[in-house]
Amino acid sequence: MRKITSHYLGVHTDCKIKIISHIIGHNSIALKQVFSAKGSHSDGSEFSYRKKVLDVIELENGQVSAIRRYGK
């Protein structure tokens, strides 16, 4: 199974994350961030991508109850 999926998952050789802004609320935390990654598949082909996302971490009784990711 690992041999089959490794082609699609690839191996990341570089990853960069930059937090643009954050908001702390009563029971949630919102993080707006940009991240990019690149790497190569097992067959030697290379890939790269860059995404801008908003992560919302919901808290309940002082513990994380949900993590939601919004982005394109």
C-alpha cells in the first residue's frame, strides 16, 4: 500500500509558512496564513504549490473541539 500511495503523496523537500494575521476570540482562534511546498514524486517528477488559507480553531472547556480550514 505504501509503495502505491507514495507516488501520489510525494516527498516534500521544502515547506514555508507565514502567518499573515490572527484573531483571538472568546472560544476560537483564527489564523490567516500562506504556505508553500515543493518536492518530488517517487518517479522523479517534481511538484510545488502555494495556498492562502484561514484556519479556525474552536475551543470548548479549554480544549480544541474542532479545526476548520477555509481556502482555495
